[in-house]
Amino acid sequence: MSTDERLSPQPTADPFTCNRCRQQPVMVRTILDTRTGQIIEMFECDCGERNWRERPKDSSSPG
């Protein structure tokens, strides 16, 4: 995998839709909140709408 492929926005695997245009946004960033253990996934849509969701860190994943 090239550096460009790793840094480019990735389509989401689930049917998360934009609140503005109802299209599927792409995930542009994933952040781990070390204080709470939450993973914050940030999305951006072609229409410019930005959104995020929080989920608990998967205890089965390494790291």
C-alpha cells in the first residue's frame, strides 16, 4: 500500500449517510481519545458536510 493510499479518504463500510444530502461520506480521520478509550471517526461528504461518531475501543484489537 502506498503512502497516498493510506492518507486518502476511505469509504465507510456501513450505510452511514450525510444529514444534508443523504450521500455516503468518507472517513477522513480516526482519533483515539486516550482519556476515555473512545475512538472518534471523522467523516466528510462531497457536499462539504462534516460529521463524527464515537465508539468504544475494540478490546480485541492490538495496541
